[in-house]
Amino acid sequence: MAVWDDLTGQAEAIAIFEAAANARDGGAMTHSWLITGPPGSGRSNLAFAFATALLSPGTPDGDLATRRQVEARTHPDLAVLSTDRVIISIEEVRSLVASSQFSPSASHYRVMIIEDADRMSERTSNVLLKALEEPPERTVWILCAPSDADLLPTIRSRVRTVRLRVPSTTDVAELIQRRDGVDEALAERAAREAQSHIGMAHRLATNAEARRRREETIEIALGIRSVSDVILAAARLLEIAGADAKAITEERDAEEREHTLRSLGIEPGGTIPPALRGQLRQLEDDQKRRATRSLRDGIDRILVDLLSLYRDVMMLQLGSTSELVNRERRGELELLSTHSTPADTLAAMDSIATARERIDGNVAPALALEAMLASILRGSARS
């Protein structure tokens, strides 16, 4: 099985990277890449597939041993910078840039990957800039970001950009069905409700609680009739986001702690020597920061689901033949579409977009959600 086989809906991008991996030092190969695309399009998956192809000895299809090392992030010639915090720190980039100067030890290349490169400040980006201008001969940089506009022009001018598209629902459903072993109907619904976001489709297909929380989110939005409903709904949406974030981070936190203790030579349940407690405190601090980011991501997932709801209403109001995201609720959507105008629906979508911007700007989520729902309620009352 080739390293590209688990990627979906990105044939053009895969062809570019496959040609570069085959060319190695030829004209198709460059030493600084930027992969852009919407959330869930598979930016990181493609970056790691390309890294595997470059690091595999003799074959750009990726040998099994290298693939396993890349998946575990243990390959000696691979360095990865990812963050669960709001920004990537300048110290992290400086450390990565310093390690990029080392020659590869087991492969032809040394590969440096920065996920969410859009989370670098201007000052941090300038630290990276020098490394991109004069990379060592066998060092390859791969940056990932939603859009090239999210990076400084000086960074963009020094990388080769490969843009990903949103994969089709059919492509994502086929991938989920094949990779996760779920039935066709569940895979199709998960892909549709995730709006082709591969990671979210996987979660909805394999986690009943995630599906239940999404259903409740839609029910809450459809059930708002008064100002008191707005207050209660905002509080409940925040609880749902918190539960979703907790479910995602709890298992990962436990695995990280166990791995850290094992690497320090401490048995599970054993006493932690005073000299090592600082390392565990650092891990706990990192996990708390990640929990904060995860909550914001959970709220944003809820807002994206609400956008899909009003998008469906708009499609019905305009008589569009486009597939509904929330097809199972067609009856309720049709009722809502007849009790409001397209202008009202567009205003509701604008309110959701405004709430996303406010939360991203550190407005208290509860206040942002209440303001959003109150605005939507006022619009429906006018109809």
C-alpha cells in the first residue's frame, strides 16, 4: 500500500508531491513547501505522507518501517512543531530552526513540519524566514495553514504553495467506511454532517456521544422561542462544547502522562521524585492551555453546525437542489423556511459569523453566544 492511499479528494495535490518525491533532487523538488486548505481538507495528513515518501529509503511510496516511525513522530530525521495553544511561541520556532541545521542521519532528507503555521506572530515568522531563505542542502520545510494569506508575504515568497480543496462528501464517506470499518449509511451521514471535514467525520462516525451532542445542538437552535430560551440555550451550548472538549482531551492527557512517567522511569502509581516534579508540572500546564484551546474549538464546532442549519434553510428558501447537510431534519427545516425570509436567514448566518469573530477576539463565550441567539430570535420575531 502506497503512503498516498489514505488520502482522499486531493488527486492534483498528491500528484505534485508524488512527482517531487520521485524527482528527489530534480526540478520538481523544492526545499520549502506550504500546504493550504480549509479545516479538515487533510493538510497535515498530506504533509506527513510527503515526509514519509522523502524519508523512505529507495521508494517514494513509503516503506512500512518509515511509515510507522513517522506516525509515531519518532523518525530521527523528522521534526514536527504543532501546538494546541492559540499561538506558536518564538522559542519553539528558534529550537526548530536550530535543529534544521543538522544533517540527516538515516535518510536522504531532514524534514521539518510546522502545523498551523498561521499561529505564528510576525516576530516569530521572521525567525523562520532566515531558515527558509538559506536552508541546508538536504533540509525540507513543510508548512501547513488554512490560507497563504495567513502568512507574511516574505514567507509566501519563499515557499511553493499547494492548495487543497474541500473533498466531496462521497470521497470522505468512502474513506471513513474503508478506514474505520463503519457501515455505508453511517459513513455518509457523518461525512455530510461534518461538511467533508475528515477529522470530524471520523469522530461522528465512531463516537455515539459526539453524534448525540451534535443532535442536541441542532435541537436547541430549533427550539428557541423567547429571551429566557436564549439565556438557557447559550448556557447549554457552552456545556455541550465543554463536554466535547473534555472528551477529546481527557484520553490524550492520560496517554501523555503515562508516556512521560514511563520515559522518566516511574512505574504507574509510583512516587514521583522531587527532582522530576517540575517536568510533570510543565506537562500539566501545557495540558491546561490545550484544554482552553480545545474549549474554543468545541464552541466553534457548535457554531459551524448552526451555520449548516441556516445554510439548509436558505437552500430551501431559494429552491436550490443542493444536498441538505441536515437531511434527517428536512421537515423542521421546511417549516422554518416558510416562517422566515432569505434576508432573515442571511442575518442569522451573519450573527453566527460575528459570534465566531468575537470569541476569537477573546470575548466571553457565554456573552457572544447570548448576543448571537438574541439577534437570531429578533430576526425570527420580525417575520
